[in-house]
Amino acid sequence: MSNSLTTHSSVLQPTTFQELMSFAKMASSSDLMPKDYRGKPENIMIAVQMGSELGLAPMQAIQNIAVINGRPSIWGDAMLALVRGSGLCGSVKEFFEGEGDNFQAVCVVRRKDGDEVRGEFSIADAKKASLWSKQGPWQQYPRRMLQMRARGFALRDAFPDVLRGLISADEAADIPTETIDITPPQERIAEPKPIDHRAIFQERLAGCADATCTDTLWQTWQRTLARAEEAGKPISEDVQSDVKDMIAAKRAEFAQEHAAAPVDEVPA
């Protein structure tokens, strides 16, 4: 990094985009980095940039900002530290109350320039969000997870100007990553079902009264094959053979009934 790095309270700060890139590349190869940042300079750049907007030094940002599913988020303790250090926080109270599924964590915060904001998160809420039975911290530290969720809700509602839209890392980790189709059923376009040519021509042949009808169906079949070929969806040879045999068999049946000359092949 160049000599233009500035120093604030003995903390080095990148001042240009190039310096930030150099710092991120160097830091990503260090064993001192959290494992989620090792070998990922792009994540370090996002964390440091977001940290600078919050007033965090580069290493503070790396230690306290997590990039989860491509979205920057902040650990709950750092979230509380930013709020308390902002000069806007009047008080923060955290406690538990209730029993059974109504047992909940509560966080009540007050801005110096505003009213109190209360955040709650109960066991019932965790169950509704499919979190209570989730493997990992929800099984190991359930009270802590309830506390972090209530804290995150209260601090985000009361101090959006301080947190700049960041959510808690605990909450970000619980956001489902799979894509869900929210298109209303009536607006969804159903996949077209494959055409069963065998069934179609079998039904049509059943309605034929003479050999002329079978000859007409043969011509129809030839046009069907040509159109399928033009559309880039050729009909398989097995289906072609089956339909041809059905038409030939039906025409031979009419020939026998009317004592017509034997039919050696389907007309071209």
C-alpha cells in the first residue's frame, strides 16, 4: 500500500480504492483473518467499506461484519456497541419473560431524542419461523439466539440512522437461500404436456368408416412429421413406426372387409 495511508488514533485507513484492494488481497492471505474472509478479498473490501461508513476501523470491520449470502451484516454485540457509542442512545434494557412457548426475550431501547422501542422474540416466533428445531446455535444456545433476535429488531427500529440498514449476522444466517416461486397460480405458465401421437391417431382411426379415411389420415400424418421437423422437435422413429403400422393395419382391415385387392404398403 502507498505512503498516502492516513492514521487515525494509530489506526491505518485506506484512502483510495486501489489501497483498499491491496489491503484486501494482503489480508485475505493472513492466518489472522476469520475463516469466512480467508482467500476472499472481495468480501474483505465490502466489510471494510461498510465499516468505514459506520465508523469502524478496517480490522474492527473485519472482526464484526459478516458477509452472509452476499449481504453485509453485523454481529449482535457490535450492533449494540455502535448504538451505545453513537451518542444517541439513552438506555438499553434486555430481559426474559413468559413461560412455555410464550417464553421470550425482550429488548427495550430508548433514544435520547425519541420514545422507547420494544423488540420481542419468543419460542413461538422461533417455531413459526422453523428456527427452534434448527441444528446449530438454536440447539446449543437457544436463550442467546432469542436475545440476539429481539435485540436486532429493537436496535434496527430505533437506530436505522446508526446501523445504515445492516441486519444482525444471526438473522442473516437464518434467511432461506433457496428460490421460492411467488407467482400467483393463475399467472404461472404450465409446461406443455408432450403430445401423444399414438393415442391421437388411434382415436382417429377408430372413427374411420372406409379406406379413404385411412388414406386421409396418412396424409395428415405426413404433414405432422414435416411440421415437427421444421419446429426442431422431430418425432421419434419408434412413434413414427407405430403410427404407420396402425394406419396400415386399419387400411388392410377395410380391404379385407370389402374384398379389395391386398394392400402391400401404406400409400405415399
